[in-house]
Amino acid sequence: MKKDDKASISLRKVISISIILLFIMGIGVMAAGSNLTSVKIIMADGYEMDVLTSKTKISEILEENKVLVLPTEKVIPDINEEISDNHTIKITLKGNNSEVVTVASEELSIEDVMSEYSSVTEKVLKEQVTVSYETETKDLSTGSGEKIEKVTQNGVDGLKEISYKVKYENGEEKERVQISETLVKEPVNCIKKIRNKPVPVVTSRSSASVTPSSAEVSAGAGLAARAQGMRQSVGTFNTSAYCAASCGGNNRTATGAIARANYTVASDPRYYPMGTIFYIPYFANYPNGGWFVAQDTGGAIKGNKLDVYMNSMSECTNFGRRNLEVYVYMP
């Protein structure tokens, strides 16, 4: 074979191989082109650019197209997400209210749905409430005479603390349920006592063989006035009577004073020293109004015993011995 023929054959082979390679490269380009996606990139200043890319991740698309995201800018969808179906990437300034926010869908409960329409909150509240005191009335009076009422203990209100669970809806209270109650301070009851009015009465009663005198009335009124402001107590005393005749005609008392009917009593000086004033409601209608003063003592007069001085033995006998209510006034 000639040398020129051989060269011709070699040239044809080179051309054939080149055509085959070009064909293969065309197929590759066509295949690559089939995976390209058109993406719109909207910049923060409003500039738009359309690019072709085979990338699917936002960060890779931006990097491929030399788009730099500033710290003050935000990418939608997020830079770490895949491109969305609308093939749009938007770059906006952070805090821009006009930006589009993509919210991931999730399963919501009925409470979550309702919370979008109303705000419901619960709080525990405590409040202190006054506990009103009560009033106790004690009737210590006897007979049908005039009576007085006196407060012997002032009432004081107490305090309790109540806890509530309160439900609010949009700031408005809708429900309140008590959950506990604690007494912080006990109330103190007011105590009132009703007693016979210790006022001398200038009348005599039919059963008493005494004749009223201005001196006796004045003496009783004087004792009543002296008793004002003194410490008062009340008790039941075993009460008897005595006179000068029962003492051998002696009417001189332990204090040296002359015993006086409707005025003088003998008492136990260990408990009721001389000068102690006694009001005995039983004698309220006597000339002295029921007022006596301790001026004497006696061997049988011990503790809560009194011996009332009277004018005669017959009076003493008629009186006998009685358990009487007695008010005691001591300085």
C-alpha cells in the first residue's frame, strides 16, 4: 500500500473518533441540562436575578452565584433549607414586617387553636378578710329592780386569709374557686353583763321594820359614790345578821366606830380589809340602797361570809342566814 493511502486511512479514523466523542459530549450536556432549575433571587434592595442551577440547597445556590448575605439580612427560605417549589429565594432586612414568614405545619390541639382567639391564664390570689367578733350577754341581775348593762370586755375583729384560683380570659376574670382558708387572728368576743343598778332607793319595803332616815340614805349614797372607779368583783356570800343585843349590848366595832344599821358589816379582814365597800342587791330597797362598808370582824366570819348589822334582835331573827349575791369594791 502506498504511503499516501495509509495517511488517508489514518485521517479518516481520527475524524470518526472525533465525531463519536463530540456525540458523547453532546449527550452529556443534554443530560446535565435536563437537571438544571431556573431560580429567582430577589435581593434586599429589590433587584431580581434569574439563574440556572443544579443545586437544591439555598446556601449552595447563593454561593454558586456569588451572592453574599449580610449579618443584617435574612434569607427566605432559611439558608440551610432546600429550595421550595416556587423556586424563589428572597433576601430581606431583619425586622422588616413585610417579610414573608414560612411556618412549619404541625398538629395542633383544640386548646392551641382556641388560644389563637383568646388568652386564658390562671393565677392564685390571696386576700385577707375580717372575721367579725360576736357579742355575749350575761345576765347577773336579781329581782325586778332597775338594771344596767356594762361592757366588761371589748370585742376585737379577727382576720383570715383565703386563697383562690382565678381564671382570666383576655384579662377579664371568668372563674374564681376557693382552694384554702387560714385563720390568721382569732376574734375576741365582746362581753356584756347585766347587773342590778347600784343606786340608793329611798323607799322601805313592808317586810323591813326600819324607818328611812336622811342620814341612812345619805350614807348609802356616799358609799355608792366612793365605789365609783374601784375594782369590782361579784360573788355569793353566806350572809347573817347581828345587833348590839347579840353582842352583850356592845355596838363598838373592830375599827372603833359605832356600828350603824344599814351601813356596817363584819367581814374577814384577810380577804376584805376594813373599808371594803359591799353592794347587796337583796337590800336595794332599804334606806341605804343596799350599800355597806366593812367596819367589823367576827370569829365565825371566814372567807365569803358577811354579818350585817341591824337595829334589833327581831330583825336579825327574821333575816336568819341567806346566800346572797354581793358586789365587792376594793381600792
